[in-house]
Amino acid sequence: MKQTTLTYKLVMALTGLFLCFFLVIHLLGNLQLLLPESGAREQFNWYSHLLSGNILIKIISYVLYLSLIGHAIYALVINRKNTKANGEKYVYDKRSQVSSWNSRNMGILGTIILIFLIIHFKDYWYVYKFGHLPLDAKGNKDLYSIVISSFQQGWYIIIYELSFIALGFHLLHGFFSASRTLGLYHPKYSSLVRVFGWIYSLAITLGFMLIPIYIYFNLNVL
Amino acid sequence: MKLYLKVWRQEHRDSKGGMISYEVDGISEHMSFLEMLDLLNERLIQKGERVIEFDHDCREGICGACGMMINGRAHGPLTGTTTCQLHMRSFNDGETVYIEPFRATAFPVLRDLKIDRSAFDHIIQSGGYISASTGQAPESNSIPIAHEVTEAAFDAAACIGCGACVATCKNSSAALFTSAKISHLVLLPQGKLESADRVVSMVNQMDTEGFGHCSNTEACEVECPQEISVLHIGRMNYEYNKALALRK
């Protein structure tokens, strides 16, 4: 089958929705950081160890890396084709009056998220996988301390919060847009998905935004 | 009223164009936008200059021939309107108005505000029909169709092919145009039979013409003079995905 504009968007939709699903799991896991410090340290470290050791999780994590890379590369390819399709620019352009800002700037929002991910992977994923971490009482790598100590810095929290806001706007358009690319055209379910997309995006964004702020104000004593 | 116009002038397809300023006074607010351009053109003729060329035909909003970017918006500041149905009462005395052709690589400018929309014809030629033998019109009640279905098909068929959807799209995508035709035909029993082949060849043709991807910004629905629903794009995607999965 030939690659067309629609198959490209299908790849964007499917990888995007998988990443949406991953965000739910990631947020649920991270909510353990909100538990009181005594129990949270060992539970969170145990959870991190569980994820890194499980073969099923390993397979899913490779799908995750592929989705991330695929989503970004396809976005670039699509963007190139769109620029070519546009040709000469308008001298006076007010087309932005008839569509939402985030729907037009998914690329910018995506780039912010990508830069955030590089920082995020470097500080936790890389350190956990390749760095030498102290062990906690149960012998698991003490990722908990790394997380708590990194969220003692105000600038670090600001980077996270701004990235989550970008993520929220990206999800708000992306989730609903994916449903249309997959072919949802029924007016009733189309508006239901839009409402669900709002709830989903808000829950994910606010959930992730809460964690660094909570840690900064409540867990400053190590 | 008096307007300060900045109009895109371009000699021919391959020449370089630019914005030229004109002052037009004596405009009545009851004039349509095209009549205002007629007024300017008459004065240009009297001065011995070349007129500003633009497409137009019915001037009652049903043919889809006219279309231009007016103050950065397809068909001007109103929603759901063709350029000929835009009247000068929508502008203020002394206002500066920018007029440009619809832009997309697939819609090359022929001269001034006139563009070549043959790309749309090619998309229709690639599958926007049913291959039933012509001849005498069949008895209308021999194929029962529910009233809602005919209305829904007609809503899609109402597209006049003006190209505003492409012009307002940040990706110059022809998704709304193409999907309206696909939706129109797949809703009806005569069109349903060939739906898989149709959607694949029309989407392929849409790509060949050089239109971009649909980002679902939904700007097209707002500017469409016939208010064709973006849900048709969802329907096109559904039919396309179905064809991907089931077509042999």
C-alpha cells in the first residue's frame, strides 16, 4: 500500500495514542511520590526496580521509544510536505482568527515536549540505567532521593511546569485529532471524545504539575 | 465610502507579483465586494491601465467561481460566505483592505487574483462519480433511501469547489473538499458499491496534486461558504482506513 497523507497521519495518531496511554501509567506510578516520605521511598524504589526488571515492561518500553521517535520523525516529514504544499506565503494573513492556537502550533508544542524529554531522560532514565546510585534499605536503587533532591530547585520546577502546560495543550488537540484520523465521524461520539479529551488532558496535566510543587513544599527535609 | 486597497498584481503564472495600492472612493455600502472591484476596474479602463483580473460567475453564492483572500481571510471577514455575497457594509469608511489570491502550490496564480483550480477537477475525475451506465432516468422509487440519508448526502454534495478550505488551511490540505465528495457518494446506495476504490484513488490524487496533510484545525469548516462539516473528513478517514484493511 502506498504511503499517503492519510497513512502518515495514521502513524501520528497511533503513536500519539500509545503515548497518551503511557502517560496515564506514568502518572499513576508517579503519584506514589505523594505518599508520606517514610513509606514512599521504599515503595517508589521497589516500583522502579519492578519496571526495569520485567520482560513485558521491557518490550513495552521499546514500543514506547519507537513511538516517541516515530511520532517526532513523522511530524518532521509531514511538516516538510505541508510547507511545500503552502508555496508562497500570504502578505497579510489573519487565518488564525478561525482556528485555535494549539491546533496550529502542535509542532512548537511538540518541540518543547521533546526538549523536556531530553532533560527528563538525562536526569532520571540515564542516571537510573547507567549511573551509580546508592541503595535503599531494601537494596533497590534509591531513585526516590534523586527525584526529591532535584525538585528542591525552583528553576527546575519551572522547566517542568512550563513543559507540562505545553504537554496539556498538545494533548488537548492531539487526542481529539487522533480520533478523527482513525475515522470517528459520528457527531454524538465525536463530541463525546472531545469532552473526554478535555478531561483526560486536564487530569494528566494537573496531575503531573502537582507532583513537583508538592515535593518542593512538603518534602524539603531529606 | 472610501477604501484604500492593496491588491496582488501578477502578470502571469511565472512572473513575480506584488501588492499595488489603490484608492477607491464613491463606494456604496450596498455594493458586493466584486461590484466594488468592478468600480475600480472601470476607472482603471478609463485611465488606460490593465484591469484587475478575478474569477466570478453567478454572483449569487452558488457557483464557487469567485474567491480571494480579503484582509487575510478566505472570502473576507464573514464566515460561511462567498466573496460575491460579501457586501461593503462589512467594511468601514477609510479602511485599508488587503486582497490576495487563494494560495497553495496546487493552485497556481494565473493572473492577479485568478488561480488555476484544475487540481480539484483532477480529484473529482479520479473517483468522484459512479460508473453506472447512463441512459433513461430510472424510476425514482425503485431504490428506497431514507429522507435523512438523502439530506445528509446533499449536505456533503453542496460543496461548490471554491477552494476556500485549501486557502485557509495552514497546510493547504484539500481534505474537506475531497471528503465531502467521498461522503456524498458513500451515503447513497449507488455510490456505496465503489466506495473502497473511490476513496483510495481520490486520496492518491489529492496527494499527487500536492495538497498538504489535514491537521484538524477545523478552519475550513468556518470559512466554507456551504458550511460543509469537518465530520466528513472523519468519514473519509474511516472509509480510507476500512479500504486499507479490507481492500484486496
